[in-house]
Amino acid sequence: MIPKFSTEKSCLLVIDVQGRLADMMHKKKHLFNHIKTTIEAAKVLSVPIYWFEQYPKGLGPTKPEIKALLTDASYHEKITFSACGLDDFISQLKSSGKDQCIVTGIEAHVCVYQTVMDLLANGFAVKVNQQAVSSRVKSNKKLALHNMEKAGAHLTSTEMILFELMITAKHPKFRQISQLLK
């Protein structure tokens, strides 16, 4: 059964959208647009955001157009591929009361995949926004999505998860979210 995500129980993870590596992603313009829309919507809906950088001294900083949206996000620098390799992140997430994770970022088959697998192993419900993850090679993204889904993660899209979080067109932020999706 696919769990229904809510603003009260959800958080957003933005994983490693950095430097030259981000510029090498398959369909990078599409990827960046969906990551930005998901971040902006999370802010409108008051969904907490966790933002990660993989060894920024080597890979460079988060893309400026994405970093500009993350001013209120909880930042974590990492060297482990999985964001869950950071003890402070897991304890912060567990103490937040949020047990549903919406995942975005790169690369789908490395850092995103390992993070999702560890989130699942720690008992979190996970939805991967397949429009907001990518790899340099399309087949690696496809394989990662397949394996994450087989492991228990659920695939979603930008519109699908945002409308799921709002539940109804009567949601007080419906117009703002609709504008982001245009």
C-alpha cells in the first residue's frame, strides 16, 4: 500500500545538486526546474527542507539558482554517499517527528539511491520525485528508480506529490502552488 503523504509528516531532501557534476546530468534544465519548483512549494507548504552537499571542496557548491532557494533549509555537508551516514542528520530527522521523506537530487544511482535505501532501513516512508532526480546516464537513473521502488520507495512526480500534500483545491495555499506549476 502506498502511504499518503501530508504536510504534517513530510520533509524534503535536496541531495548534492552541485557544480560541474550537476551540469553533466541528463536533461539538467528539466531537472533543475523540478527541483526548484519542489523546493518553492515545500516552503509555501511549510514542509521542512534538508539540504546536502557531497564534499563541496571537491565537487563545488550547490548550483546558485537552487542554493538561493535554500536559505531556511537545514544544511549538511557530507562525505558519505548516503545522507544517512551523518549521525546528526538521522537524529535531527528522528526528533523532528517527520517520518515521510520526499527525495530529490543527484546522482540517482549513487547518493540518492543510498540515502533512500538507508531511509527505508530506518523506517521512513519515502517518495522519490522522479522528475527531480537524475544521473549523468539515463540508464543509471532508470535502474536506480527501479531498485528504489523494489526496495519499498514510491515514485512520484512534482505535481503528484504537491497535490497529494494539499489534499483539496480548498487548501489555503492552492493558488500559490498552482502558480508554481505553470
